Amino acid sequence: MKIISFFNHKGGVGKTTLVYNIGIALAKNKRVLFIDADAQANLTSAALPVADVETLFNSGRTIYSCLRPVVEGSGPLKVIRPVQVRDSAWILPGDIRLSDYEEFAPTGWTEALAGQPRGFQVSTAIYRLIRDIASQVSADYVFVDLGPNVGALNRNVIIGSTGFVVPLAPDLFSLTALPSVGKSVANWIDEWGTAKRAAERKDLSFDFELPPGLPSPLGYVSQQFTVYRDQPAEAYKHWNERMPAAYQSGIVESLARVGSLAPSSAASIGEVSNLSSLVPIAQRTHKAVFELNGSEARGAHYTRARNAVNLFSSLADEISSRADEIAGR
């Protein structure tokens, strides 16, 4: 089982749409578990009707409900059955109350760095939860949607991930955020190594597996650029051409210094053209873009939806292949 996080602390890069569409495409031949670890819960809204989300929230079937006993110190993780959204796809719904865990997690990290057992219980909670829920459905891949920040929740998820994908928009601000992402992840890897060494010095033993703490930069996906006659518009093309070097220096080189190596493939996983006209329709129907039928997307919209099948299937295959390579090292 591979855990793949989608992470960029700059918002507005189409991250959730990317996660959902690639995950549903991958679920055609693999078992996929979605984890909505963004307090805004946009992935949950994309996958499930509002009435279902409300029922799940009220009945304690969300990610925060699972973490709540750890936050409150009242007991172990609560492991629930994820919600099935396709024959081979499930989701652990998000929850606005994840902000409570976000406030609680930094103390656990500090305690782990000091080699205190409770710190490891807290800092590994979400990693253990993901693994336990994934095992219930025999997931091959876990796709985690993270919020646009470098906070404690994202840190704990990234440290437990096989690798992470960076969604990028072709603009200045998206590219200038890359060094911050790389520096943050490198610092987390370094600090987790410090915590594990502290545990070894104190001869601590745990009844759970610690995260490996060496997530790989799997690559980036560029999206949301306008296409004119099947070619990227000139303004966006300029930023697209700068992405490989910016990603290499901002992400790959930063992580290489702490022992996290990228896959052998090129940094770019692929490109997604502007699907903005289709996304609202897909969101209303809780479908991937390429699942829309002729009554939901008409005329040229339907043609674009059909053409998206190969695009997202190709992205799914490439991401899973890169994760497999990293896991096999």
C-alpha cells in the first residue's frame, strides 16, 4: 500500500479536482482510498452529496471523529469503515474540526523530538489511522488531499507518505512557493530523523509502526492554462517552461540533501488544460469529469469530458508507477 499526498501550500492550483479525477481513474484497475485531510473538506463535497456528508458528520464518521480520542486524551484512535464511492474507491470524509488536531499536534511533535512516548503517539496518529483504514478495504493506493499550508497536520501526513505530488498553476506565485515547500518538507524529514534517534537512545518500544519519514518528491502536475488551437496560451507557456528548473531547485535538490530522492522519471508528471467549464458540472453530480454523460455535458463539453479519460488515466498510471518505484527501493 502506497500513500500519496497532494501538497502545495499555495492555494488555487486545482488540487482537489486533480486528486479526485486521478483517483477515480486509478480506481478502474486498482483499489483506491481517498483521505480528506483538508479542513475545508472540498474532496468530500466532490465525492458525496450534501445530505450524506451531514449524516456522516452527525454520526461520527469523519476523519476528525477518528482522531478525536487522541486529541482529547480519552483513548486510542477510532477506526471506522470508509465510505464507498465506486466499486474500488472509498473516502474517509473530511471535517472542519480538523483545526482542533492542527492546534494539538505541535505539542506532540515537540515531545517526539525530546524522545517522549506520548509525542510519538500523537505525531503518528494520522499515519496509523490511514494504514488501519486502508487495510479494511485492501487499498493499493491512498490519495491524501492536504490543505494549502505547512502546518502540523500536513507535516504529520507528509512524513508518513510514500511520496507527494505538487499541483502547479503556471504563474509567478505558484513557482515562487516551491522553495518554501521544499524547505518545509526537508526540515520535517530532518526533525523526524532526530525524533527517531531520540527514541533509540532511550530504548523506547512501541506497539505500532513508526512512519519511515522519507517521502519522495514524485513530481508536479501543471494545470489551469488556457489552450488556443491545442497549444498553451503564450503567457502561461512562459511559466510552464520555467517549471522544471524551479521544481528541481526548489523541491528535488532540497530533499536530496536530507536523503529523499526523486523517481528516475522527469519532474513533470503531465499537464491538464483548463477544465473549468466541466468542473462545476462534475461537482454537482459528484462525478469525475470523464464520467459525465451526454445529458450532463452537452455538445463540445461532452467531447472534452470524453477526451479527459485518457488524460487522467495517463496521470494515474504515471503517479502510481513512480510510487511503486520509490516503494521498491
